[in-house]
Amino acid sequence: MKMNNTKFLDVFRKRHNLTSLILCAAGVGVNLLLSFIATEYGLSIYLDTVGTVAVAIMGGYLPGVIVGFTTSIIRSFSNPTSLYYGVLNVIIAVLSTFLANRRWHKKWFGVIGMIIIFTLVGGGISAIIPWFMDGLTYDSETLSGVLYDAGYFNLEMSNLISCLITDFPDELITVLIVLVILRIIPPEYYKHTALAQGTAKLAAITDGQTKIYVALTGDQVALTDIRIL
């Protein structure tokens, strides 16, 4: 069984381009599937960046950007406004890789920080985009309408605050799902992508009971993961 597993991993190591394509395709598929489920069941969340964040962490900047923007393009066929949010998905992808390189997803306070940052970026940009499209509309039944009627904020600020509040649950669930994905998929399955190897190579050191993964970049060595066999 162990030999079969090793041969399976060799396929990922030798066919870097194929692995990259599989990773990106899977990321787009996850985005579209979870987004469809959220829409179909009338959930107040989107879940359309789960694949983007996961692939950006596993594969690096370029795979994450490809997944994020491709998702927006595909969704634009049924909802043309989705194309305008392509820049948002690209920013989320870049941030995901940037924070993952600093191992934020490995620490509880880093996870909280990722959720907050994604909320500020996602909610903030989601509030700004409508300003440049059709302008803001007033609806007393929406959260922004309730905030505006309270008299403390103007329409623009009410819309921004409501977007931040409603985006928080989406980013929270997104990050939690991504953590589960990263827990299920071992690093050796995705660290062999050609696009990821452009920045670092992964080496594994094992004594039969513990396996240590290190990223090799130039003359620098960084610990990436430790797993008990």
C-alpha cells in the first residue's frame, strides 16, 4: 500500500504542469459548486472564494489568481456583474499567498487576522463597486437602509458598514473550509506544481515516525510542516 502511494506521488512530482492544471481546475470547480449551493438554498453567504484561497495557499500567487479570475469570467455568463468582482478575487488570492507564506494559517491569531483582512477587503470592495456601476439605491428593508434610517450615517457609509457586516460570516466560513481542505490534503500532493516550484522546492525528511517538510529557496531553508506518521 505504501509503495502504491509512493508511485502515485511520483506522478505528481514528474508531471508538474498536469498537477498545476488539476489544482486550478479543482479550485474553480469548488468555487462554482459552493457558490451554486449557497444561491440554490438562499444562504446569505457566497462561498465563491473557497477554491481561490485554498489554491493560493497550496500553489502560490499565480494559481490563485488564475482560479479567482477564471471563476469570475465563468460566472459572468449567467451574471454579468460578476466580471467586475474579478479584481476582488485576484486581491484575495494575492493576500492568501502572502499571508500563507508568513504561516498565518498555522496560528490561531493568524487565522483570525486572515478573516478580518478578507472581510475588510471583500466587504470594502463589494461596497465600492456598485458606486461605479449603477450607483447606490435606497431600500428600507436592507441592512444599509436600516442604518441609513437611524440617522447616524449617510447612504454611502451605511452601505459600506452593511457590506462589512454581511461579508464577515462568508469569510469566516470560507477560511474554516480552507483549513479543513489543507488538513485533508498532505503538502506532498500539491507542492509539486510547476507554478508553486517557481518560488520554492519542498523537501521531506523522515525517520519513519515523523516527517518534516522544508521549503528550499536559494540558500534559505524554511520549515513548512511537521506530520506524525
